[in-house]
Amino acid sequence: GRPSWLPGPPEPARLGDGYAVSSSSFSAAAPAPPAGLLVPRSKRPVKEEVEERSTARGPSWPAVIPGIGVKTEAKSELEQKREEEKEKKVHDATVRDTACKAICAVKHGLRQLQRQRLKREAAGEFVDDRPFVPEDWETAFFPHLGSYMKFLLSRPDQFRVVEGSAFGAFTIENVAGNVTVSAPA
């Protein structure tokens, strides 16, 4: 037998005791129980529960009743403010990281360009004096940092832009040398 200290068998669930007859419209996250099975209301989607309450009592019955425990989609002001602050922090961090990557890309490109120019001068070939622009600036950096010239001018601690003789002609000098770039705190 059964020990005396164990409670008896559970009573069968009844409609109205926080249970509802299952339907086939459960979410994809949880498998749907067989139709007609009593399922706790907490396992059912909130939207369905609200619709069921509003249609069961007629069209004049409010869909959301305060104090019943139906979750609402509206966020409080505090939650919205926190979410906005979080998004701003993520955006600021992305811009800082992208700026550091851009500085490294420009410095690397300037070093490569200088090596190529020295080799061409030694070989007596024509030396191109166009400034270095990263090939992926438009896709990788422009969405976060803006135009290339604007970025270079915004970082006088890293680069010096020297205007050339023709309109739009310029050269870039690495002012910081080999100092490693770190994101500002």
C-alpha cells in the first residue's frame, strides 16, 4: 500500500478553477496538448486569454480588466526610459569601437601607402600622390562616423590633413605615430 502520510490522489481539474479547454492555437515554443485536455491558463498565450474573456461576456465587456493579472503590452515610463538609455549606451559604444577600428585602418593604410611610394621612387616609377582612403569606408565606417574628411578633421590628436594645390587635393599625416589607439572612457 500507500503510506498514510502521502496525500490522496489529486482531484480532477475542473473548468473555471484556473483551467481552460485546450485549443490548437498554442505558440510554436510549446507543443500543443491534445484538444479537449484541461490546461492551466498560465500556459496559454495572453492574447488568446484576453480575446476569450472579451468574447465570452459580450462585446461590452472590457478586454483588459485591472487586477485580474492579464499582462499588458504597454511599458511604463521608467521601462521606456531605461530601454532608451540602454540603446544610447550601445550606440555610443559602437561609435567608439568603430572610430578606433577606423583609426587603425587609416594608420595601416598610410603605412602601406608609404612603403609602396618608397619602392616606386627607388625604381624610378611614377609616384601617385593621392591620399589614402580605406576601401570599405562607405560600408563599414560611414554609417557610424560620417564622411572620411569629417572624421579625419575630428581627430587632430591622430591625423593632420594638409591641403594640396588643387581643389579637393590633400595629404594625411599620422601625427600620433605608432601610439595605440584606445577608446575614450
